[in-house]
Amino acid sequence: MVAKCDVVVVMGSRSNLKVMTQATNLLKKLGIPCEVRVVSAHRTPRKAHKYIASVEGRGQEFICKTANDRIDLNEQRKRHP
């Protein structure tokens, strides 16, 4: 089980980690708990949808995501309800 956090940081690949680490470092500095996850809405759409649904079910306040120009998590949720 994942601990309750206020912010979930989601990225499509580890190549985004360098940039998103800046965001997570700032959140930590501000005392805001966060969860970081690499899940590709393009390569593993069902896994991405399942994860985002679980996040919503846990009552997270904010989701910070990276996505490429071809697809994003919101679009995947529409395609794979």
C-alpha cells in the first residue's frame, strides 16, 4: 500500500526523471509529500489507466505529469475506461 501523499508525479519514461526530479525536490523542500511513478500511457495504456484510477481512489489532491505530444494520460483515460 502506498502512503498518503498530496501530489503524484507521473512521467512516461525514465528520460523525464532529470526534469521531474527538480519538481520533486521543490515539493520536498516545501514539505509536500509526493509519490513518483514512471508509467507510459503510450506503451502501457491499461497500466497507466489503472494507476491513475488508483490515484483518484486514494484522494490525491494534484497530479503532475509529463507527456509527449502524441498522447497524454487524460486522452488514455478516454480511450481505455
